Amino acid sequence: MADDCSDGVTDSPKRGPTLSTSTSSFEALDPHDPNLSRLATTMFQKTADYLLGELTVTQEDYKLLEAMNQATITKYSDMRQIAGNVGRTMTELNEKHKSLKTYLDQIDQIEDSVTKLEQAAYKLDAYSKSLEAKFKSLEKR
């Protein structure tokens, strides 16, 4: 048994050979150091508080991610609706443009005719002015 004590191992009456009772063996009915018990309780309480804090932070992170995902879903839904409205409006405008195409072509033809008529009016004006000038010069003679 002296050989067992040199390794730091002692015999427990209930469980056989164990390490020193001051470091690792704790049996509810065995006498123990109250200071060690208080420190162990404090350590376990602080460890529990730390783990609870870590789990709470993780839970809050997941809640934040969930809220962000919900906001993203809503935003994409709104954007999809807007894109659908824009697509429908573009289709309507294209159909209106097709229906007005003949009128627009007629307007273009009228514009060309007006431009040609305007050019002819300028030429006629210039010709009438030259005739007037000739007439005045003939009248003076």
C-alpha cells in the first residue's frame, strides 16, 4: 500500500483506489474541504453563466439573421412586384406605339410635305421679290 501512496493514489472505502480526495474524488458522504467545495461551486456557477451567455448571444444572432432574412424576403417580393408592373407597362406602351404607328407615319409624311411646301414658299417669295424688283426697275424707265 505504500507503493500506492507514492503515486498519489489512495484506497477509497467505497470505490477502491482513487486519486487524492482533495483534487478529483468527490463522494457526497465523504468529508471534504469546504473551501474547495465553495470554489468548485463558484467555478461551476461562473462556467454555467459563461455558457448561458454564449448560448444567448448565439440565439440572438440567429434571431437577427431571421429578421434580416424576413426583411430580404419582403424587399425581394416588393422588387418582383415592381418589376412585374414595369414589364406590364412596357408591354402596354409597345402595344400603344404599334397602334399609333400608322398615325405617326402619317405625321412624318405631313412633316416632310410641310417642309417641302415651306421650301417652295421661300422660293416663291424670292421669285416674287425678284419680279417686284424687275417691275419697279421697268416702271422707273
